[in-house]
Amino acid sequence: MTRNMMIWPTAALLFSSAPALAQEDVRVACMPDIRTYCAAELASFDRDKIRACLIDNIKKTSPACQAAAKARRDAEPAKKEGE
């Protein structure tokens, strides 16, 4: 039973890792920009508000943030098609 309890979470992690990694890349690349342009939303701890603010301000963000956001956006349709 212990082995089965380990297999399912590992399988779920493998199948969902690409979008999760893309999301982490955005978080790392965009955190300075989020702090600059979306401080109020960041303080609210509301991911939807932070994401909306980042989208609204994406043209003001660093090239690294823009590239990570684009990669995250591009990873999303692949996830939906695979479901």
C-alpha cells in the first residue's frame, strides 16, 4: 500500500510538470516586476489579482519576465490539448 501511495503523486507530478515549471519560471523572472508594478495585489496574496496586474503591465516588465510569461502562455494550450 505504501508503494501505491508513492506512485500516484509521482505520476501526477510528471504529467503536470511542464506547466508547473513554466509557472515557476514566471514567478522567478517576474518577481522584481511584480513588486514594482503589482505591490498591492502581491500583498493581497490573491493569485488571480496578481496575474491580472502582471498581464496589464506586461509591456513595462523586463525582457526576462516577458519571455517567461510567453513561455507560460505557450505551455497552456499544450496542456489543454492533452487533456
